[in-house]
Amino acid sequence: MPLKICFVQAFAYAVFNPASKAKIGGAEVDLYNIANELIKDNRFEICFLVADFGQKSLEKYNNIKVIKGHSQKKNLKNYILSFFKFYKKLAQINADIYITANLSKYVGFTNFYCRLHNKIHIHRTEHQHQVDKTYLLKKIIKGSGRYLFFYLGFKNVDHIVVQNEEDRETLKRTFDFPSTVIRNSYPIEKLRTQKREAFILWIARGKKWKQPEVFIDLAKEFPNEKFIMIMPVADDKKYFENVNKLANSVNSVDFIPGVPFSEVDDYYKNAKVFVNTSLAEGFPNSFNQAMNVSTPILSLNINPDDFIGKNQVGLFCNNNFNTLKENLNRVLTDQVLWKKLSENAYNYAYNEMNIEKSIIKWKKIFIDLFNRKII
């Protein structure tokens, strides 16, 4: 009998069906990549439990079952009923291992089910906030139900996978939990030399902590360059509209309100440089996507384990806008520097973030936990 693994990720449906209205981020892409690599091994049976976006109850993509779960309607009735519907779906799936990744109440719901039915629960963190107990408790004290349910589930999971050494250390220091470091990974294509359109790229969901305004301010400093900003709406439509309006007021910025997952790589391939302006993250999946196609990274705040400087895959700006501006100018004007960063970015992705290598770690975790459970 194959080992049955269920990925519990509400918005992952859009990775399978780009026509849906689900809003995806790095976690959804990473789990999708893991699942598609696992399904090649007949020792594993894979399914996803996703939210209700009007799709069929069960769909199949590359032998991966995608099961429709809870409704996304935001009202008190649905909030109460969602637990019972979600629990019923988990029971119907009856997997050996359940994997969660986002910071939501469903981490707590999943863990509750796993504890009652002797199932294995693995959580893969997507943000450094998830591993910081002090931060989580502050949110709970302020009355956040989402953080409370997440915390109750997270502190009882069977295994935690983090994205970098800094998160592993924070988790150990604040929770005293062990973990495994597995970076986001991709199937890496053979590098092809191609002519680029030479634009500056920014891609992220419309979240305030992603700081899209900083990218727009950067574009104002370079009126003769082309800046492309891809920002699908997240959970704050008014904020999205404000950023859209601000971006459209700058002639050098081309604002795009989201593109299908299947098309996003074309933007990374044609970009001269990828810019990240987030306040905090784990290991952004966008870094993978950029490096996979040899696009250097320009990061304002995010530099897990100092990997940007150590591996010379881009330039880190130490949370300083002037440094961001200076470094962008360097990348745009110094072809020797750009070529070195570009080659290093691809080599790092190929050697350190290749799904063929990381999947070995994932399989070992699954098999070890399962064997331990049945003893």
C-alpha cells in the first residue's frame, strides 16, 4: 500500500487550475512542486485539500487528486460550520500524513483531527513569524482567533520544516522545537542564453508588509527604465486599489494585477533584475523563480542566512532605500557585475534548490515518521 499524503492548502487550487480565483503565494507553489515530484514514486499517493472555488468535488491533475473543501464565505455561520465540514473532509481523505503550510486556523483544525485519529501532521513554515513564539503570543493576547488556532495546532505537530537556518534557530530558541531545513525547490531547467527585455521586476501579493510603495518610489528615481509590477489582490481590496492608482501615476511603472502561474516564469526570464521590498519573510519563493532563470536578486530587507552575499547571487541593501537605489544603478550599468551575479544565481539554484535533491529529504521525513508511528 502506498503512503497516502494530503497537502492541506486552501489556495493551492490556482496552481492546478490557473483560471480559478484562488490567490497563490510561494507556499502553494512549493507544495505543488513537492507533490509533482512525489507522484513519480509509486510508494506515495498524493492529494490536496483546497478551498471551494466553484470547482468539482474531485479533480485530477497528473494523478494528483484535488479535493474541494470548505467555503471561503466570510460570515459567522460559515465560520462555525467550516470546522465540521473541514473535519469531515479530512476523515474522508483518511491520509497517513497531513501537511500544512500557512498561518491559519486550519492548522489547528488539522492537528485536532490528527491527534484524535493517530495521523501524522507536518507543518512547513512559510514566514519567520510562524517560528517566533513571542510574536505569536502577542497576536493571541490582542485577540486574534486565527493566531490562537494556529498556535494550538503548531505546538503539537509531529515535525516542522523551516526554510532557513535563521528560522531553525528562532524556533529552537522560542519553542525549543527541533526542525529540518529544506529550502523552497524547483525543477531546474537547463540554462539557455537569451536576449532580455531589460526591465526591473517586482512580484508579490498585495500585502502591506510586501511594501510595494517602495518599488514605486524606486521607479521614480529611474524615469528612463522600465519597471514591471505584478501584484494580485490579497485580502485588502482598498489597499490594492490605492497601490494600483499610485503605480499608474508613475510613467515608468507597468502595473499588472496578476498573471497565471503558467506564465509568470516568462517575466522572470526577461527581467534584468528582481527586486524584493518585503519587511519579513522566510525564504521567498520568488527568489527561487528568479535564480532558476539566472536573474539576479536585489533585496531591501530579506537575506536569510546571508545567502545573497555569501553566494553573490545579487545585492542586499540592509533596509536602506539609498543603498537599494545605488545597487540598482550598479546592476544596470555594470555588465561585468550583472553577468557574475546572473551566473552565480543560476548555479546556486541548480546546486542548492533543485527539487531532485530536496525531495530526498522530504521522502526521508515521511518514511521515518510513518515507520516510527507504526512501531
